[in-house]
Amino acid sequence: CLFANALSFVPSVVTLLMIQTPRALASSSASPRLWRSIREILFYIRTNKTILGLLLLVGVTTIFGWSFVVVLPVFAKDILGGNAVQLGKLLSASGFGALASAIVVASLAHHFLPRQLVFSGLLIFILAIITFALSRMVWLSMLALGFVGFGLIMFYVNCNNTLQQRVPDHLRGRVMGIYVLCFGGLMPVGSLQTGMVAEHFSARAALLCNATVCALATVVALRFVAQKR
């Protein structure tokens, strides 16, 4: 499985190598010192409420949203009465939902404003993860996880897209670096907190708490992320 997964990245690498970009001559002023560069990007993010709101929302969703994967084995075995095969089905349901979301967003995104897609994705995720946490039926749990994957990918893809479109060219690389830190770098933190809550209370309580935090963060972020075509 891991070997097949590694091979699946080959087409992406080949595609990236085929992209032709103009080579611009870099001037000395285009490459500021490290600390000056960091201060510049932190000042830009702090003074831009939309960018700050999106990055904070990505961080919160990674810690309290994406970490649902950590407790899936508990649901598969103790709540749904299954085994490793059942866990595979749950993961596959989430994966199919993510794939469907990518296709839908790519096909229909031009009909909606980015803000609508970002918060619609979060709403779908929150409702779906609550349904999954409360479900005791296999078919309902798989359906809910399909919408969990659908909502998360809709949210992350449109956050990424919105950030890249709104940030000036000379700041885009640094902003996306912070985006990747909020997305990938905070996953271990999310796994740790979800595991601790599940250990002291229950896996169901952990997901319901996480859904509540994501909902509160969404309400707060609505005030920061401006409506803009």
C-alpha cells in the first residue's frame, strides 16, 4: 500500500516539472534579511484582518477538525463493533467525500464567492462530524464521514485559493509558508489534544468538543473575512 501510494505522487511531480515559468532577475532589494522578512510578513498578516482570520481559522480547523482521524479506530471497534476492515471502510468513505469535493469545487467554484465556499465547507464539516459522533449505525457513520471529507476539502482548497489570490506577489511565498505551518505543522498538536480528551472522557466527547470549538471559531471568523469577489 505504501509503495503504491509513493507511485501515485509521480504524475504530480512530472506535472510540476512541465510547468514553464519566466526566470526573473532577482535584485538585492528583492531578498531582504531573514528577520526583516519575518517582521514584514507578520506585520502584513496582523494588519490584514481577512488574511489573519483565514490563517487562524485554518489553524483551529487543523487542531480541532482534521484530528478526527485519530479516534476512528475507537469508533470502528468499540462503537460500530467492527475491526480493521471497518476502519478501512470509514477511511475510504472520508476519502471518497474528499475526492467528490475536489471535483465539485473545480467544476462549480466560479459560480460562488470564495467566502461562501469557505464557510459552507466548514458548516458541512461541523454538521457531519456531529452526526458521525452520535451515530451507532455503520451506514450512517460512513455517510457522515463522506460529508466530513467533502466539507474539509472544500474549506481548505478555497482558503488556499483565497490567500493566493489576495496576497501581493512579493509576499505570497511567505504567507503560504505560514499557511502550511498552520495546516501541516499543527496536525500533531491536534492529534495530541484529541487523544487526551478521548482518553479522559470518550472518543465521542472529543469529537463533539472539537465540533463546538470549530463552530465558535467560524462565528468569530465571519467578522474578519470580508466579502469580496
